[in-house]
Amino acid sequence: MKIEELSHQITEDYVSELDPKEGYSLDPATIMLIATIVSEVIKMWRECKKNKEEAAKMATSPSRFERLALRQICVRTIGRREFYRSGDKLMESLLKNGQTLTPELVQQMYDEEEKDD
């Protein structure tokens, strides 16, 4: 549930930043794409053996390498063409909402992701 809630918040931020003339809206497909990105980030944290405190710290202040990894996940998920069209705003929304993560929320997302596997 936490992944879904976070994905919804990120989608709201992302869509509000975009030009309404481009045809973007708050739709289930966009929320699902962003949920996929969030799930991929959680998998990356788990593969890097990040505990909940390290993952929360990485979310609140990511290094250049971590930003690059997030960018690659976004490109792989939404496609290169779409990323170059609106990826900066997506990255901004992801990073902005990542700053709100606490170790407890990260643990809940870890548990949720583990259940889904």
C-alpha cells in the first residue's frame, strides 16, 4: 500500500509540472509506470544490501551515482523518447518525494515488495 500511495503522490507532482496542452493527465497507466519505477528502486536498494536507514538516507540525499541509477531505471521503464520529452520533471518529482521517506516507510515498502515477489 505504501508503494501505491507514494506512486500516487509522485504522479500528482509530475502531472502538475507538465504542460496540460501536451495531453498528460492523472491516469492509472501513469500511476502504474511510476509504481514500477518505485519498485525497481526498492529492488536496487535490496540488491545493494541497503538497510532501511541507508536507503532512507540515499532517498533524501542521493549521490551522483544514485541519481544516474534512478535515471537509468526511468529510461528503461518509460522509454528513451518519453524520458527526453518529460524525464526531467519525472526525476524532479521522484527526488522531491524521496526526501519524505523515513526508515519506517522504507521498511514497510521493503516488506510490501517482498510480499509481491
